[in-house]
Amino acid sequence: MKSSSPLDNAERTLLVGVGLKQPKSRAGMSGAVERQSLEELDELARSAGARVVGTRLQMRDSLDAATLLGRGALSELQREVERVDAGLVIFDRNLSPSQHRNLERGMGCRVVDRTQLILDIFARHAHSREGQLQVELAQLNYLLPRLAGASRELSRLGGGIGTRGPGEQKLETDRRRIRDRIGKIVQAIEVVRRQRALRRRARQAVPLGTVALVGYTNAGKSTLFNALTHAEVMTSSKMFATLDPTVRSLRLPSRRRVLLSDTVGFIRDLPPGLIAAFRATLEEVQEAALILQVTDVSHPLHAEQDAEVEKVLVDLGAADRRRLRVFNKIDCLAPEELQALRVSCARGALSAENSLGRILVSAQTGAGLEELIGYIDQAMPVDPIVERRLVVPMANSRELAMIYACGRVLDSEVLDGQMRLRAEVPASLAARLKSFASGQEG
């Protein structure tokens, strides 16, 4: 018997992009950004388990307040839905509640907008209790203004793309009950936030700096995280494969240890409610001593993706944090493209005011990773390295072990049962070894 494809039972989906026509002076660019955005929507839809059976780009002089498209274009789209036998239409825009209802009535099928699709993917990938709470909060806040006249939609929650997550039992048609549920989730997330703050303060008692990875979704952050820390965080070409944050220790050439944090990927038009819901998780970015902003340089719109990442960092109040720019996936570039990028970086053409440097890497092949770790070591402001001359009795094996484990011994000799050392050690360790100082600092 022939085995069936996982997509055989997936929802047949039509993707629709809607853009505004450019003035004559920019007519050559008209629709270019929208087409790239529609390709991104295709990736998102497939990540949600959709079976994409067609795409359609509508360029308009203005957007219709009632249906986004206008009556004539809506009729054409209805015929296209019937032709491809689609049960779901996903719009590459955020729809108002009235537009959503009018489009469903006009086409006779389910309609999902960009925000609803992203929320669905987050619901699919949220595995921890914290992540599930955060996604549910964002979904409830999205659905609350759409409750009027939405009894039919609420009756089938949990049954397909855009409805995964909170089910019918949690989404009562009574607004008061939904608001009560939102209040309880907010309180639960606040408990998580306080617990995270306590853990952060405990870490800060030992001078370990945090390095946060940020970037557009699918920029290769998790692959880079694994390559640097030898962890086994799940990696996938699907968007938002990483949702729950992961923290691992990284040993630097100076022998200092830092904590590397992998965070959720950003995306264009990331729903504000989602940013608010995940604020407890994204506090790792706000508190990081250093941010590694990862860019997929092989993507044709990587500059636009970086601009979207910048917007989210501004929303988080983290735009002024110390930052290293990491241009990833150089293995996907043609030799001439890679050379042009090297020239641009050398000239500082890609620098930002708060950028501490630019580094080209391939997390997949390992190219540039040693140089990146060296950059991190130089850029970390936490627990700076100092040179000290120390005289430690050989009987003090614990102190000697700490010096060799956490520092770098430049020279040493044993004399009269004591070890005389010149070593580079973290300032915190130097303070603990103050009683062994020889009185001559390096």
C-alpha cells in the first residue's frame, strides 16, 4: 500500500498578499517587497502545517476599509478559492474584525491574517508551561475585540490553523470570563518573571555576564548557539523552531565563563501583544551584558530583516545595549558576494553607533567561530581580566587550582614551598586572592 504524505490531510490553503502601488517614479519596485513578504508567508504557512495550493498578489491604489480588496477583487478571489478548492485563505496583512468577517462571508471559507498565523505557530512550538501561558495570553488579547458576532468562529477553536491553542472551554463567549482568564495568566506570568529575576540576581552574585542571541527568525541562531556551546538545542528550517529560551555556559579564551542565551526569533510585523506576552522571556535580552545580533547574509532582504530586529529591540528598550553584529551563513554566498561583504565590513559600511564590531561566520561549517569567541571575550565588560603577581603556599591547593582553572598563568616557579606566579585572572578572583598578592601588580 502506498504511504500517504503528511500533507495529504493538511488544510488546502491559498495565500494572498495585498500591496499598494508605487508612484510612477518607483514603478519598477512596485510589488517587489510584497512578493518577498509573500514568500515569507509561504514559509510561515508551511511551518503551521498548511498545504499551500496557490498564491495571489493584489496591488491596489488604496485599501478598502470593509474588505481590504474591494468588491471586484473579492469576487475574483472567491472564484480562485473555488478553482483551487481552498478551505483556508491566509492574508499577508493584519485584518480588522470587520474586514475578517466580511472576507469570510464573501469567499465562503475560513480566513486567517498574519498575526493569527504567527500566534498559531507559537502555540505549536510552545512546550514549556511558561511558553504556553505567554502564547495563550497573546491569543486571548487578539480574540477579545473579535468576539462580537464571532460565535461561529469560537465554536470551532482548536480545529485548524489559526485556532490552535486555547480551546472552546477556555474561550467562553462571555467577555467577563475571558478577561478573568487573562487576569489569571498575567498573574502566573508575573510569578515566572519574579522567579526569573531571582535566578538572575543569584547569577549576578557570581560575576557571570550574559550574552543574548537575537535576530530574525531562521537566521541560524540555534545552530550558532549549538556550535558555540556544544548544546543540542533543536534546529529546524521552519520558522520559530525555537520558542522557549535556553541558557548555556560558554568558556572564553581568557578562561572567564559567560552565559549564552538563545531567544525567540523576531519577524516583520511581530504582533505587539506577543512582544508584551513574551516580555518576561525577553528580559534576558534587556539585561544582557552583550547582544549578538545574528543576520542571515544569504537572504536577499537581510537589510530589511535587520531593520525589523532593530524595531523590536527599540520596543524592548534594548537598542542601546552593547552589540556585536554576526553575519551568518557565509557558506551560502558566492565567492564574489563574500568578498564584497568582507570589503563592506572592513570599511565599516555596516556599522551601527552601538556596534562593537562585525564578524563573518558560518555556524554550519564552523568558519569564523574562533574569531567570534575572541570578539566576545574582548567585548565583555563583566569581570575584566587583570594581571597579578601571587605567592601561594603549595599547601593551598584549592587556590592554586582556581588560578589554573579560571586564569592564565604567564610564568611560575616554586621556591621554599611556595609557588610564585604571574597570572591573568578575572578581577573577582583577584579580589579573593588578595591575601596572596606579592605587592607587585602587573
